[in-house]
Amino acid sequence: MLAELRRKGIEKLLEVRRINYRREICKLPQTHHAYPVNELTYLGNVMNADAVSFYRNHGVQRIAPAYEKAPVEDAVLMFCKHCLRYSMGWCPTWHKVRSPYKEPYYLVGSDGRRFRLGFDCKNCQMKVYAEK
């Protein structure tokens, strides 16, 4: 009975708090400086009309939609400094041991989707590619 009374009291306090809460809304000033590049690829992650409008207002002429909206063939989905070859001791730059497995390597999700791995040893990066 005491717990029920406490629950009802808390509900009433939260209700009063919601009614009296004043949310401050501030409007950010418009900016019109030039964006550093004139063209955005799918890596710009432009998904909606507001993003397109923003980039157009800042001087970008060519805007490709985000990968989720329009998939691109052989797209790099992620650039990683964490490299699986390095972690396994198979890095050709830092280790002497070669991989016992044949490349290309794949990451496989729980849903069965496969993602090909690419290695850019010059920049010490692993890339995760989209698979169709």
C-alpha cells in the first residue's frame, strides 16, 4: 500500500513537472561560407532534403546521396585503423609470419551478409567494403 502511494505521488510530481517545463528554443544564425569541396560522394552521407539544401547553400555543386539511399558498387563502408591482419600477427609491414588463409577476407554478420576486407598497408588502414 505504501509503495502504491509512493508511485502515485511520483506520477503526480512528474505530471506537474511536464506541465511547467519551459523548453528554450534558440535559432542558430544562418551561415553562408563556402564548403571546402565542390563535390560530395556517398561518403558525405547526404540522406535528406535539408542536408542537400545546406550543402547547396554553401557552394557544393555535385551531391551524391548517402549509400543507404542509393548503393554504390564496390563502396567502402568503413575505414579502420584497427587492422585484423595486424591483430592476428599477419601484417606484412610489421610481422614476419604470413597468413595461413587465402585473401580476400570477409566479415560475416549474424544475418548472413558478407563484407569484404581490403588492406591499405601504405596508410596502415583496413577497409570494409559493401558486398552485393
